[in-house]
Amino acid sequence: SSGTSLPAAPAKSGCSRVIIEYCCGESSKLGNQAELYNCRSVRLTLKEDMRTEEGLKFALNEIAEAKKRGEMILLWGAMPCTGGSAWQNINKRYPSAAAKLRIHLRDFKKLFHNFCILAREVILCGGIVVNEWPTGCSYWRRREVKKFFAELKMNKVKLDGCMFGLQSVVHHGKFIKKPWTLACTSD
């Protein structure tokens, strides 16, 4: 978003919090904001590949290190929602799109499985787990997602991107509604 950002908090020695961003970009805006507030940011990107055992081990090690340091942990899930997009209902009629959809769903299952492992570990450390997808994403309706989020007693919150200053680059700063849903273990 390109809305107003929070003022920088005074610098403190050492971090007492860490945000672990599950499936984000190298320079995510969420991580950048966290760092302004003396919150350590761990970005799990394509480079760490959270579909793999190596990626999972890397993330589990980050959680263990945060626990050793006494940091409060926030795991922020932002798994790709491509396979759950409403456009997939239209595109799946075409063989090449149906093949891509199968790949997206296979990747989602791997990513979600590893997210569940990390989320349980974060909960054991007394941390908070959040997952975000567009409100219309069909992943919210998947049995394994509903079951896991019920297990963690996650609360859902719906919001629109324009509430947080999300603006279009193409349409010269026009605000974008973009409905999102967050599921969170914190009230």
C-alpha cells in the first residue's frame, strides 16, 4: 500500500519481537514496517522454498532461535492464492489452464502442510499466528483449512485494502477495495 505509514518508533537495543513472514517477497512492506518498530523480520521467500523439507527446517530453526532469545513470535501466512482465485473456475475449462491449476493446488497443499507445522510450533512458544488471503479465495472453504483454523481457534476478520491506503499504480492513485480476510489466533 502507499497510504500513510506509522512513525518510526525510537530505536531500542535488541529485539523482543520477530515477525516470520511465510511466503512473502524479498522486501515485503510488512517486514519493512516491522523493522521500523524494532521488530526483527524473517522473510520466507521463494529462495527458502517453503514447499521443501529444507525450507521447513530453516523456518523451524528461526522459530527455535527466536524462542531462545525470548522474542515474541508472530507467524504471518501469505501463501499464494492463485489456485483459489475465482478466475480458476473460468480458466479450468481449458486444458492448459487446468494443468496449471493442478500445479497450483499441489504447491498449495505442500505450503499449507508446512505452514501448519510452523503454526503449531509458534503456538507452543506462546506466539501468534495469522493467515491472509483474499476474501473470495476458495482456500478458505477447503476442509483441511477449516479444520486446522478451527483447531487453533482462529478468529476471522474481513477488511478492504482501501482502509489501509491501498492504491492503484495503473489508475494513478485511485484507492482499491480489494477484500481480504485474516484468520488470527489473537483477539
